[in-house]
Amino acid sequence: MTSGLRGVFNSLNQDLFEHNGGSKKHYEANLICGVLHEDELFLGRVGSSIALYRHEGDSHQFPTEFSNDESLFGPPLGVQPVPELKMTRYAVGSGSRLILADSRLADFSIDKMNGALMMAEIGDVLLGFKDLEPRQLSLLAVEFVPPEAPSPAFVKDTRPSTRHNPQPAVPVIAPTPEPAASTTENEPAKRRRGDSILIAQMKRLGGGLALLVAGFLGGINRILDRVIPPPAEGGRGWLRTTTATGIAVLIPIAIVGLVMAVVLGRAGESEFEFCVEGSNKLSNIARSINSGDRAGVLAAWNGVIAKVDQCNDMRPEGDPSLAALVQEAQRVIDALYQVSRRPTFVVDSFTGASLNRMVLQGLDMYVLDGQNQLVYRVTLDTDGRSVVPNSRVVVPGMRLGALVGEFRVGRMVDILWSEEEALIMALDETGLLIECSPRFLQDCAAQRLLASERWGNPIKMTFWQGRLYILDPGANQIWRYDNSGGIFSSPIEYFAGDARPDISAAVGFGIDGAGVVYILNASGEISKWTGGKQTSFGYASFPEGQILNSADALFLSADPLSQGLYIVSRTNRTIYETSLAGTWVASYRAQNEDDFAGLTSVFAEATQQIVYTLSGNSIFAFDRTQTATP
């Protein structure tokens, strides 16, 4: 989100800065904007525009206290090559309200503004700000409501005005909220945008095209008069009338079509080339920034990436020079954040699948397709980088609706390898545990785990010393099942007593060799437990600017060669590696970031130092020791 905001501001600033450098007319702009992302509001501003945000009874002034003039006013867009961008983010709830306005808002009393913000309806909020003082003010008022909330009717100020200026100081019509637009432009929208551009090009070129065609036709007419002279008076031409008529009609049509194709093709080419030129100019600005200005360097190179994305939208096949700019930007940003960029390779892909769980046992890899609810087994080649041809099979007893003994398989939530039993296991949400032999996959058995009706939302399972542990965020519990001859007994609650922790946001867990339990939350935080009692755990040595604020999966490696925690963050398209104590080791990203767009799982293989990941319908992997190519 923050890099996207930087890209918008950098792009607009570049346009204004370049214009001001080569034109007599000088333009500047103060800009503030907000982006709603899930339950968070991101704000960015350059210049002197400001915001007032009210959430759960508290008011927040952005970018600073309105009484602080020094920090309130900054250089606007178009003044310097890299804008001074300030950003923040707030939690959002139903009824939160936001005011975006110019700097004149800071002259009002904060108590009066809070009074206006607390009015019953959003339309009344606008009227309340209008009545604060008789002065001109540009202002936008926003109220956040759940998607299912009814839209309010238009609210218009019909009161007579006694002011000399008949124009209202603040807009007083609150439009009906529109559904939030997707951050990703869909294909019909792209086609409509492309059609609009094409129509605009045709209109601009229409006049010149008409003159060009007229010139062509005049020249063709003179040529025809020489090649096919008119017959003598009373004579008959050597071309039949129908043939001559056809030529007379088809030649102009062919010329018009040819000219249109050439002109429009070159117009699109020119637009793309102009974008490439802009990207190169931005990269030159980025290179000129002092390396000590960390924020400026990051903003400039993020701006380069945003500009290249615009160019690639115009021509999806891209341009080698643009790809080189993106790689250069990634190298600079990675160096500042200490990100380890790795070239990834596809181990295998599954048509129509959405892979979310994996198990590696020797050279056999098992993956759970959560979308189609079945488990595949593939056999890796000895180098671990590809699969043996024709080795992919579906485990018969591990698919939705399969009949294993007297049990019908439901929706599976996880898969696991049992060292003691030497079996591959799958767990469905009803408590059915399916066990299959790796040698004879059709040889499967199942048992219903006791007291599974007490479960809330089981998502993961693991073994420790033969005992089965199941993470159940829905019940705020980890269930422990003791194993006696392959039969699992009644569950024991890991968290006992009344003061149980809140693990409702847990997304993964693991147990180390000493029996210490690590629970990962969706926020990226990890809690550490021994015998059901919490012990201290905290991240350490993370590079400046790296924020682990979201997580989707956890892999705990107990192997002495690669002992540690591997944390998947799909939002950041990053796999973080830390020690068991939480000390940062590395942050891995794919050289082609699209490879990690759908990250769901990770497995670190110690012997060959290969890290396997699931993303979308594919198994990706990278070598921990190999860096990205320049």
C-alpha cells in the first residue's frame, strides 16, 4: 500500500516538475489522498493539505497538530524532483469519519470541528463545517460503513444565505456512496479504457487524416489519368465499366485503411515510447539522489517501478530496457531493506488447483489442493529441482467424498507425515483422520478422533513424541491426542484453566525438539509456550524498514542444519527466516515477484538447502545459497 501511494505521488510530481522545468507557466499542487485496505486507512500527503480523522471517540490530526505551522506546510508537488511525502495509517471501524481539506481547516477550533464530526448524519457534518466560519474552504467528508449498510439519500442545504458571496464555503451535497472499486482493474474496464484512448486518438488525427487522404487520392487520380487515359470522344475505354467502378471504389478504401493503420499504430507506439522515456528520466533522478537520503532513494525507485508498470499496461509484452530498470530498482531497494532476492523455479504445476499444504518425506512430496479437495503425491528428482516424469498420482483415500472403510471423507484441512507409523495422514474438519501407506497408496484406513464435536475451526496438526497436536483457533485451544498402538485417545486441552489465551487469529504453529510450542498470528506476532504457560519471545535484529505485519503460514525446522522459523507473508510476498529465539536471519523474495503472489506454505529442506513454497497452482522452489542474477 505504501509503495503504491509513493508511486502515485512520484508520478504526478514528475509530470509537474518536468513541465515547470521547460515552460513559462509554473504549476504546483497540494495533494492528500486516502486508500481503504481491509480494516485500515492509509493516508498520504504532499504540500499543505491536511486531514482530521475520528475513530472510536478519538480525533487524530494529520500530518501533525494543526497548531504546528512548521510541520503543517511543506513543499508542494512540482517544486523538487522527489516530493516530501508523509504517510500514516489508522484502524477503521463502522462509523469512523474522515475529513480531507486544505490548510484553512487548521484555523478552526478543534472542539468545534469535533462537534461537527459527531453530528448524526454525514450530510449534517458538511453543514456543520459550513457554519463554523464564513470563509472559503475545500473539504471532503467521508463516513465508513459496512458494505451491507443502506445508502443515504442526497442531503442538500436549502437554507437561505445572508452572506454576500452566494457560493457556499463548503460543498453541502453528500452523494450516495458507491461500492468500493477493486484495486485491480478488470478486463472489461481495461477494454473500455483502451477504447476511450483509441477514440480520442481518432478524433485528434481526424482532420490531418482527411487532408492526407485527399492528397493521396489526388495523386492516384493523376497516375490513373496517365496509365489509363480517357477514351476518345464517342469511344469506349479499354476497361469495362464495372471494373473501372470497382477500382474507383476500392482504391480509396484501401488507402484510407492503410493510412489509419499506420497512423494509429504509430500513435500507440509514440505513447509507449513517451512512457519509456519518462521511466528513464525517473531512473536518472533516482540515481542522482544522495545514498544517505534513505527515504528519498526508496521513494524515487518505487516511483520508477510504478512508472514501468504503467508502460507495461500499454504493451504487455514489455520492453527489455524496462525489465532492466525494474531489476535495478529491486537491487537498490533490496540493499536498503537487506532483502535476499532469489531466482525461483517451478517444480510442478497443477491445472485448476489451489495448493495450500505440503509435506516432504525423502523425495516424495505430498500437496493438498484446497480448492478441489484432493491430495497429490509427486516424486522429486535426486537434485530436488524437478519431478520424475509420470510420477504424479492422486492419493485415492484423500479426496472429498472418498469412502475409507465406513467413513466418508469431508473437507480436509491439513496433511502430515507420521514418522512412527511411516504413514501419510490427512485430517478433515469433522475429525476424521485418514492414514495411507506411501508404498500402496490405495491401502488407507481412517478413524474418527474422539470429542471432535468440541472443535471450533481446526487448521493445522503436528506430531511431537508420537502425540498428535491440533491447532484450533475457533476453540482457542490446542488439542493433544496420545497415541496407543495407532489409536488416539481422548483429547487433552493444552491450555487449561480459566485464563486461556486468545489464539483466535492463529494461522500456524510448530513444536521444537524440546516441546516448546510456537503459535503464529495473522498479524505476524509469535507467542511461545511451554507446558501451556507462555514464555517470552520477541523478534530481534530486523533491518530498518522491514515490518512483519502480516503472516499466513509457519514452518518450524528442527533440523540442526537449518534450525529455525520460516514465516510466510503473502501480503509482502516474502518468506522471513528467524532463529528459534526470533533473531532475523533473512527475508526472501522471488526475482519475479508474481511467483509469490499466492503464497500459502513453505518447507525448508536442509540437505540441499532448497526452500519449497506453494503459490497458486504451483510448487516453487529456490536455493538458499544462490542470489538473484544481475
